[in-house]
Amino acid sequence: GADLDALAHTILKDNDLGGYTIPTKGLYPYQWNWDSVFVAIGFATFDLNRAWQEIENLFEGQWDDGMVPHILFRKNDPSYFPGPSVWGTKSEPFPTSGHSQPPVAATAVRDLFEQSSAPENADRAKALFPKLMAWHRWWATCRDPKGHGTVAIVHPWESGRDNLPDWDEPLSNVDTTGVPEYTRKDTSHVDPDMRPLKKDYDRYMAILAIGKACGWDAAEVVEKTPFLVADPAITMILLRANRDLLVLADKLGFQNDKAEIEGWIAKQERGMDSLWNPEIKAYVTRNLRTDVLGTGVSSASFLASYAGLSDPKVIEPLNAHFDRIAGKVDFMLPSYDPDHAGFEHKRYWRGPIWAVVNYLAARGMTEAGEVARAEKIRQDTVRLVERSGFAEYFSPVDGSGAGGNSFSWTAAVWLAWAT
Ligand code: DGY
């Protein structure tokens, strides 16, 4: 309704620090990569210029090797840990974190480009195109060490799905004996029962220290990190983003880049086969150190249509999982299978619903003609926000809000899609 729309606008304005937007005050006081891209999609519903600016500012943090970091530390804020000094990256033009986050940007740039035929709109897309190209090339080279056509992440934070139960096996191989004492800040902002465990944080800190010791050189980090896991969500988000980048190349006159993008798409389509778990019939993680596959149906599987995957041998079992899960919980899409032992309905990425994943999954299903399931996801998202406001995430069991409040990306996808 109108009240919620107004509140969503207020949240985006309040979290706008001047050209870039933070996810929420206190808990996440910096610019985060994929948060900013969803925020841009929200801004585009009422201020196209501000939407472009959000993405342009994100790319100010791009590294020389093409990587776009997951956090941009534009000005120090002690309410967050681990801050810039813990990461120890280069500090010009400002410090950042040392790894990336899911690459939704090219898809959003295509959306913004298609929203207006004004020449200056095309100019802004053109200016971003080479930066997107460099980032996608970085994924295809620096994050696919075995040439599988999948994205291997070097830290759970790179996935954006920090404590997914599928990371438990790879994280169990991380040695935490050298981790110095540290004080978390997240659990002073949010109920610890809704956050990753200390055991997980120790491992996050151990992996971070190894990356720092490598000077964040991408090849060295991939060689030395104890955590190197192919992630179906990032791979599918990148596959989709490459399809959108190809359209942009065509429409913006970057014809010479098309063959390279087509090569990535073909390789990633094949790569997804290596993430199919035939026992559970879903897309899962693959630990590249041990070759162990993930065992649970996470919300990543429901991004298949978004990624443009349409083989009925994949879509039919996924639809069966969808219907089974929808019969089990009151709200879709839980981030992890409620029938799996790892499921916890309020603990971050072990079960809660994230509005941005709902948006991506429903968008893909709509495009593929799966209208009823897409509409179920959208209506459930509306019910969640009506009931619990613009929370960071929601329990699929009782619809209660969890994590931070007044959350930018929840407000943004509300405006762009749910309402
Ligand atoms: C956090 O600090 O919880 C973030 O998820 C890291 O990106």
C-alpha cells in the first residue's frame, strides 16, 4: 500500500550517504556491492539519475585487475567489524574488502539502459560497459582456476550467503588456531541467534588473514585459501549477467567483445552441469579442495530460470522441490531446505527468506512462463513486508522479521517488484 511505499522511499533516503547507499545503519555502515545494485533498481522507480550514480560509485572501488570488492570503506565507521585495517587492502582512492560479491550489476545496467532512450542514458551505459567487461573477465579467469565454467569463491562472504549449511563441510577444514582475539560488532546490533556462530566467525577471520598475507593477489589467494568452493548462486547470477552484457554489447556498439562473452556463456552453461547433485536433484556447491558436493536444496537452485537454464530434466525436479517446500513452510523462498538437518528458520542464510533472492527467482520464473510459482513468491514477499516491515530477512515459518531493520535492499525490491 501507499504507506509502505512511502516508508520504502524514506529508508532509501535515510540510508543514502550522498551518492551511495548503505544497507542499514549500525550493522552495515559502508557501501556493499550487490546491495548497491539492488538499491539502484529501487531508485530507478523514481530517480533514474540517482540509480546510475549508485552503480557508477560502486565501480569507483574497482581494482586494477577488474575485481569489484564486496565492501567499499569510503569513510571509517567503527560500528562495523572487520573494518579497513583488518582487511589491509590498498587505500587509494579508499580502502575496500579483498574479494567480490554476486555480480548483479550488468543486469541492472541493462535495466537502466532500457528504461530511457535519451542519448545521455546510453552514454552512461557505454561508460560502464568496459568496467563490467573487466569484472566479468576477472570472474572467468581469476575465479575459475580449474576451467570448469563455474565460479569458485575464496571466502563465504564472497557468496553473500555467509553461513549457508553447504559451507559447513569446506569450513570444517579451516584451521583457526592462529586467529588472534577479536570482538564482533554484528552481535551487538542484532540478536546473536539470527547471526552466524562464533565457530563460523573464527573461520571467516582465519580465511581473511590468509588473503591478507597474500596481499590480496587473486591468483595467490586462490592457491592458498583453505576455502575454495564453486557456488551455484554466483555462477547463475554471472551467467545471467553475461547474457545481459551480451545484449548491451550489441546495442551499445561493442561488437568486438561479443565473441568473448558468448564464450563465457557457453562455458558456464556447461559448468552448471558440474554443480548438479543427481542424488538430491538440485544445484549445489562443490568443494574444489575435496570435490565434495553440497547436500541441500538452497534458494540458489530456484535461480535456474533466471540463469536461462531450461532443460526439463532440471526444471521439473526443481519445481517438485518448490512445491514440496511450499507445502512445508508458510512463506517462500527459504534460503535452505526446511526438511534438511541444517535448517534454522531465523539464522541468516540457514533458512530465512531474503527479498532480493525472491525477486531474482521470481523474475526468472516469470520470464520462463512459470507464472503461478513466481506469483506465489511475490505475494509471500508482500505478506512478509506487510507483517514485519523492511527487515533484512524473514522467517519462512512464522513470517517474523530478522537481522537489521530499515533495510535498503528490501525497500528497493519492494518498490521495483513486490508492490
Ligand atoms: C557481514 O559482515 O555479516 C557481511 O555479511 C560480510 O559481508
